[in-house]
Amino acid sequence: MADDRGDRMADGTTTGAVPGTAPTRTGWAGPEDALARAVEVLRAPRPAILRRLSEVLADLAPHTAIAQLSGVCTHSPTNSYGRPGLAGRITSLELGRLAGSVRPGRPWQGEAVLAGSARPAVAVSAAPAGTNGALLVLVREAGGPPLPESALTVLQQLWELVTTHSHHRASDAAPLHAAASRASAGARARAIAELTGTHASALSAILATLRSAALDDATARRSATELAVSSLLELRAGADLDRELSEEPVDTAFARLADELRPLLRHGPVRLDLLPPAVAAATTAASAAPRIPADTAHTARAAVRSAVLAMLEQDDLTRLHVSWQLVEDTLRAVVRDDGPGLLAAEALAVHRTADRVAALAGRLTVDAVPGWGTTVTVDLPLNTPAPVAADPLDGLQPRESEVLDQLAQGRRNREIALALHISESTVKFHVANILAKLGVASRGEAAALAHRAGLPTPSTLHAAS
């Protein structure tokens, strides 16, 4: 990983980066270089991915700010990083306009309005299956040369990898991550709705006044009216954009589930019956199907997949029925089979299905009737649950999590080093980082936090000698 001092080149100089960031290594000579950079980005904790991406791209594509507009992560669909006073002024509407002209897989460079002014920029777009797509924008220095085709190709592929990885983390997120993402999306939507309402009321009052017959200056009225209408449209566009990124039509979400299930049964004897959610007859092109939070759709699809996989392990199974329906403010997913009716709720534990459903304040029931089959029902509320506390273990790197798991088993540094095939000094380094990140003063406190988070699993408990 790059450190805060940067890497020294053969001529004694060090590489540069976005102001305020850590310099990065120079060299993209071969596939191993790009893979090493990709590993750096994917190892970063979710909140730090954009910053790490900026650091590793500093020498391939020099830039002053980096921003993303993503339908892959509903927790933070818009984000920016870079030069103070620039990155923070890039708006979701500016990114949304640019996204309309950048096709997935086709890098773009030119001038775009960002942070209120026309600036040279490079943009790449990716659209992993089952997402609304994701845009990455690099703001470049004025007067700099355009990026060569080879750099654009590497940038595109790296962004494809990052967005696909993020999509997998979102669609198969741990229960706490799903709940946090849902709560964040709801809070963001409420804030935008309140802001839109406040501005809409003010601008409507301005319109009523300026269109009054008592005013003589027609030109002033017309100009002010056009400005007010334009502001209203901008506000509504912002709310629509946020809704587009954090929600998806329920029929589209079910169609994605169907595409995932069909290959599981395509070459087997079990018949799959699919009943999509009913959409009101009044739904037309002008009145779209009901939309549901993206995290609800992810969780519902994951629950159905795990139920189907568990049911397919049974003997004498000939038919599976999967349905979704909207019941008031709840999404209900039902999976029913004609098997022996002996499936237990524990069969779904391998995928932590109950935990994922409970994280969104939902309910999972398994009704098995011997000789008649099993029905699995998942009810997920469409309203936003209360915010959840952040998991203190989320900021740990994978290796640090492994060391913490060993600590929770009561092992000493030498035992940890042997178990993980690393040196004792490396263990001490990781332990110091763990204590700092968890905000605790001793190994015992760190182990206690790990136990509260479910580490280690009972089968791996080990008494220290």
C-alpha cells in the first residue's frame, strides 16, 4: 500500500497526487501493476474507496478532484474527494447531466460543467447487471494534454471492477450494512423532500407576486418568472435523481430475481412457477410501477434465493412457486414447494437469511407441513426503520479481522503468528492498529467487542495456554 511519503522513483523524485492525499507509486507497465492498484482499492473500507481510487490513479490520470454518481451503492450514491473548495461543490445534478452523455464502456473526455464552471474532465461509466449504473468523473487541470487511449482503457476496466465489487457487497451485504444503508437512504430522501417543499413554497409565492397585474415592469416579471420556474425544475430533478438511485420499480426488481432463479432449475426436473407483483391496471407509461427501496429489493432477492437453494436439497421435489406482492406498506415474498414438508428454519441459517431480514425490521416464517410441502414467507416493510449504530468492526482490514478473531479465541501473539503464517512483529503491528481503530486500550477489550459481534464461532474457540 502507498504511504504518506510517496514512492521514490529512480531519479530521486516522488510521485504526486490530489492535494491533501497520499502520493502513489509510479508504473502501470504491466497487468501486475494494474492488479496491484486494484487490490489496493478493493481492500479499502467502503467509505474510503473513492479516496483510495484517487490515490492510485494520481499518476495514470492526474486530477484535482474525483467524484462518483452511483446506483450501485444506495448508502452514498454521490461522493467527491480532492482539492478543497472544488470537490465539495460538485453537485449531483451536474453529475447527472454528464451521466446522460457517457455510455457504459465508452470513456469520455472533454469539458463539463462541474462545481459551477466548465472544466476539463474525464468520465467513465459502468453498469453491472442489476444496477442503475455508476459514473466516475476526474476533474483535470486546465491546459493539460488529453489522456491517451491506453490510460482510458485501464481507467474503464478499473472502474468496472470497483463497481462490480461494490454491487456484490451491496446485494449480499451483512445484515448491519443493509440496515445502515436503508436508514441512510431514508434520511437522505426525507431531507431532500423537506428542502424541495420549502423551496417550492417560496418560489410559488414569488411567482404569484411577480405575475400580479399590479406590476408594470413586464420584462422584470418575465425574467423572474423564468428564473423561478427553472429553480423549481432543478429542485424536482434533484429529488427525482436521488429517488432513481436509491429505489427501483418493483416489477423490475422481480424480473431480476427471475433471471437469477431460472438457471438454477433449467436442467433439472423441478418446475418453477413465477408470480410477479400485481401492478395496478391504471399503471401506464406516464404512471410507472411502484418503486421500492433498493436495499429491500436486494434483501428480498437474497432471501428467496436461499429458500430456493434449501428446498432444492430435498428429495421428491417437483415444483416451486415464487411470488411477490405489495401488501399495504410491506413487500411480501413467498416461496412454496411440494416437497416432503420437513424443511426446518435452520436450513436457511447458512445464508444468514433471518439476520438479513431482521436488519430491515422484517419477518421470516417457515411453515412446513409433512406430506404437503413447505412455505417460506418474508415480509419486509417499505418504510425506513430507525437508524442503527455503526459496527465498530467495519473499519478493520481483512487481515486485521483475522487477527481479531484469533484474539477473541484467547490466543497469544506467537500462536496467532503460527496460525496465520505471519511473523510475531506483524501480529503486534496488526494488534496495535486494531486497538486504535476500535478505540480500546487492551486486548481484552478488543476481544470483548469481537464476542459481542459474534466472533469467534463456537467451533473455533480455543483456550490460551
